[in-house]
Amino acid sequence: MTTLLLKLGGSVITDKDEPETVDEDALEAAAASLGAVDFDRLVVVHGGGSFGHHHASAHGVSRTDGSTDAGAVRDIHGAMCELNDAVVDALADEGVPAVPVHPFSAAYRSDDGHLVHPTTQLAAMLDQGWVPVLHGDVVTHDDAGATILSGDEIIVALAGNLGASRIGLCSTVPGVLDDDGDVVPEITAYEEVADALGESESTDVTGGMAAKVETLLALDSDSYIFGPGDLDAFLAGEAAGTHVRT
Amino acid sequence: MTTLLLKLGGSVITDKDEPETVDEDALEAAAASLGAVDFDRLVVVHGGGSFGHHHASAHGVSRTDGSTDAGAVRDIHGAMCELNDAVVDALADEGVPAVPVHPFSAAYRSDDGHLVHPTTQLAAMLDQGWVPVLHGDVVTHDDAGATILSGDEIIVALAGNLGASRIGLCSTVPGVLDDDGDVVPEITAYEEVADALGESESTDVTGGMAAKVETLLALDSDSYIFGPGDLDAFLAGEAAGTHVRT
């Protein structure tokens, strides 16, 4: 039994520079890849792209700076649910048994920032053959109101409890790039790429590549960072982008 | 610190005989009542009315008969989320710091039908001063696909862990009626009203008044069953409809 965790970056499925705009072609292509593959168990987590980030910036909400304004929660969460609807619909159109899961409804952060995301309900969904589709979201943060919960954080929270076999982070770059702009095929320690990792472009309140690599190195499962062109390879269990070996 | 749990029946806020139709006047009136009252902690749970029940019937899904079809989940859940959006928006318009919570994202049922609904994330929301607004929904049911989760069941699942002070079930009838059609002011045991309780009208996959009374008698908190005309009284801590004393 293989359990795949796939993060679809917000930059892949939205036009990150245009507020609340789905990149229909890219989303359909990703959905077609998922619809064409046989899998045992699959969880999809997508990022916010142009849906969540602009609202988060407007309300001054980040992973560490919270807001107690229920209106901020409704705005950011509502935009993310709209994107989630689009992703679930696209997957359903390709025959994927996708069901929507909204992290704000289930998760919370303790006052030290530790994320608690229940997974028993997700395991029950996987047992039915469904594909839970989660998303970057706001999350209730003890003593801080709501803070941003990134898709990467969700992957980390789920990986251990769901027994992930392979984790894929599909973003708009083909992998972690070295100083010459070439994809680093394998990373086993952060120091190997610390000098080469640059800053994320556009408004991204949830951290860029450096945070991604550090996050993945902390897991028990092997991960792959790749671009949309390698999605089929990842799903087929082949080499894809940068292999983060743990 | 008073914690109120309020169920707004689907029949109160929708036209139960017209598919997916909000009763705007009734919803606005209920929202205005909530907006006008000072409360410490408040959780709102609403039923499905004409949004959930028709979809549930069409897919043959009930509290005990499940479906493994992800499309059934998406249809029923999607309709309920649409109603939830309307309720949250109406409350927000009246200044209530409402935030949406979708039970399918958090809860599951074990194969013996026992419901597990986490409450720590809800307690964290209440600590921020927010009003979580939950809804009747589908829920993943081990070995059965998805079954219906009624608003009444959610109330039961939350009451103990959230330390409910008072529970209110606002439906379209003014309380539990005796054989003469008069409101029974107080119930302390099911036998007192067993003869008088009739069947629910319209399509209602989640049980009628008999199930409601049995459910409330099983709780540690006192409950009130009342019509929309008594909502202000309930919120003010006054007598409202039928008092189910436990």
C-alpha cells in the first residue's frame, strides 16, 4: 500500500500576480495527470497562490502575525475555499474521487506556534478510496487570533500520521537550483544548498524554497521538489526534480 | 462564563419544500437576534433544510445508509457549504464574529456508528471571541462511505467537551406539543411525551421531534426546544418553549 502526499503549489494552479485567478490550463493539466494514474492512497494539498496571499497581506496576517478579526478569517478562508472548489471540481472532472477538506475546520495552533492537525478523519477518507484535497488556510492560534497555515506545514503535519511513502512538492521551478541554475538532483543536508537558495518572488507569506527544503529534511519520508513537467514522473514513482533524501 | 449552543433548524432558515432556497426573512431575523445580544461564548449549528436533504435523498444517503461515491459527498457537502455561507454572511452582517466550520473536514464515524468530532479547535475559536458556525453534513463512516451527520448529533458531540451552559434547538414549532397541541413546558423523561410525539413532515433524513427529545435528555446540560418567536427569550436566559431538564 503506497501513500502519496502531493502539494500543488499555489503558483502552479493560479496566476500569482492576478488576484483570485485560476490558471485553468495548468490546473486541468495537473488534474489530468492525477486522473491518469493508478494509486493506492493519495492526499492532495494545494497552496494559496493569488487567492490567499493577497487577502493575508491586506489583513496583515502571516504565519506569526495573527488577527482576531473574524472578518479577516472569513476573507482569507473564503478565498481559499473558492480555490479549493476549483481544484476539487477539476479533479472530479478527470475521474479522481476528490473530496474537500478545510484545515481551519479541524486544526489549531497552540500559543507556542505548534500545529495540531487531526488525521484520523483523513485516514477514514483514504480507507473509502477518496482523495482528500486540503489547502493552505488560516488557522486558529491560541492567544494570537488567526495565523496563516501553509500547504507545506500541512504536509509536515500529515506525513507521519498517514505514513506517507513519498511526498511531492510541485511548484513552478523544476527543483532546487544550484548557483549555475541547474537542478540539484539530491539533497541530504541543508548545508549542501544553503548558499544557492534565493528569495521567493511575488507576495508569499508562507516562505520560499529555503523553508521548503528545511521542512522536508525534517520528515521521515523521502520528498521530491519538481515542476509541473515532472508531475507524471513523480506519480509513476520515477526520479523527479530534486530528491530530498532523509 | 456562559457557553450557549444554538441549533437553528434547517426548516427555520430555508424553505424546506423548495430545493436550495434560503428563507431570507427568517434568516435575517435570527441573525438580528444574535447580533443584538451580549454573550460570552456562542456556537451555532444549523440544519440542512432544503439544501442537504434533497441531495441526501437523491443519493440514498441517511444516518445509517452510506455511499462510497465521492460525487455524493461533494453534492451533499457542497449544498450544505452553500447554506453555511449564507448563514455566516447573515450573522456577519449583524456584527456577529461568525466563522465557518465544516464538520466533514474534522469528524468521522467509527464502524459502529459512534461519532468522533474534535472540539479543541472550536474551544480555541471561542477563546478568540469568535462564533463557530457548524452545519449538518456528510461524515466519513468507517466501512460505510459517507453517512449523514445531523445538526442534533453535532450538538450532542460538542455539548460535553465545550461545557455548554444552555442548549437551544430552534425549529419551526413552538416546542414539544401535547395531544391538545399545547406546548409542554417541561420534560424530565421521555415517557412523559412518548404518546404525543408525531412524525416529522417533509423529507427529513435526520429524524424528527422524538429523536430530538431523546437526544437532549441524554445530555448533562439543560435544553430548550422553541420556535423562532422565542429565540430572543432563549438568548436572554429566559423561559423558551419546552424546557428539557436533565
